Amino acid sequence: MINENEMKLEFISKSNNEAFARITVAAFVAGLDPTIEEISDIKTAVSEAVTNSIVHGYEDKLGIINLKCKIRDREVTIEVSDNGKGIENVEMAKQPLYTSRPNLERSGMGFTIMESFMDDLKVESVLGVGTKITMKKTIKEQQKEEIVTLEEALRG
Amino acid sequence: MEVKYYSQQKLLLFKITEEIDECKVKNIRRRADYEIERFMPKRVIFDFDRVTFMDSSGIGMVIGRYKQAAMLGRKGRTYKFN
């Protein structure tokens, strides 16, 4: 039987919710027993996607951000979507170090980080309508530690 | 964030202890700019040893402080990445 789970979260585009979003996703995938590095990668990718919606999608105005998580077996799919202004040129936006708001000290690394830390990234956007980011990551099966009795350990 | 100024070495140390994301980075940046202007140090060090989370907003902040320090003719250095 395949392990399946799903959740949906909706919140307003306030910066405080960047931390809330990544902690929520981390909590949701915790059941897959990810490594610290895997959790950290997912949290960072979520943080980047949510920040993009807040800073670029809504340009610091208030709007709604949708966060969906699906677990199927050991694959996690995370969807971050907004009804913000949309991306005019997705390929240009995905280029490392490119930012449409250089005066804000943005590093322009958001998409690069999402692409590096997740296994898959899809960006769908329509100008004036909104943007949807879909990212996937497969959590590796951890090697189970061998349980050894004291006698076995002493025997060496 | 803890701030220490070593007057003899003219060194300004920023010990960041909170998570660094787009929300938190605004306060860090504001405080860092204020203290750099206040002390006009020769060297600036950012200590990330106690930072538990950082996304690309942190990268933007560090690069921004490097640029700012360079404009003032100062040397910047990052220290202790987790």
C-alpha cells in the first residue's frame, strides 16, 4: 500500500509567514524520517518560493498565498501559488543572479536554490493572473541501524 | 544580533543568532548599517555560528554589506558558516 498524504494551507502575503510556511512543510514531511539536510533543503526551497510570492508576486501588497503539499510514497510535491502580477519572462527570471528588484538587495538566487535543493522545479505564470511553483523531492530511505546485543558487541 | 566593537583593532563584529530570511533580514540590515556608520570600523566581521536557518535573503544582505563596506573603503569578511 502506497503511503499518501495531502495538505493545503492559505495565508496572507506577510513576511512573517515565510517562517510559518517552512516550519509547516517541515512538520508535514517529518513522517518520512528525512535527514537534517533534506529538511533543510526543503525548508529553504519553500522559503524562497514564498518570499518570491510576497516580494515579487504581490510586491509587498497584501494577497493570498496557497501552499499545497502532497506525499506519495517517498516523493514530496510542494506547490506555492499566488494571484500576483505574474512573471513576464520565466527563463530570464530563473537565471542565477537576475533580479527584477536590484534596489532591494535581492541576491537573485531564489530559483537557482529551488532548482538545486529540490529534484524538480516547474514554474507556471500568467501576467496579471498569478504564478504557480511546483517542486518535487524524493526523501531517501534511511539505512536502518543494526540493533546489536551487548554480547554480540563484546564478542566483536 | 550581538554587536561588539573592538576599538583597538577598529573591528566591528556582528554575531547573528536569529534565522535569516527576507523578514528578519530587514532588521539585521538596518542595525548593521547603523552600527557601521556609527563606528566607521576598519574591518567588519559577520559571525554566523549560531544561525540555524538562512535563505538567499541572507546572501543578498552579506553582498550588500560587502558593497557598502567597499564604498567606505573598508574590508569585510564572513566568519563561521554553519
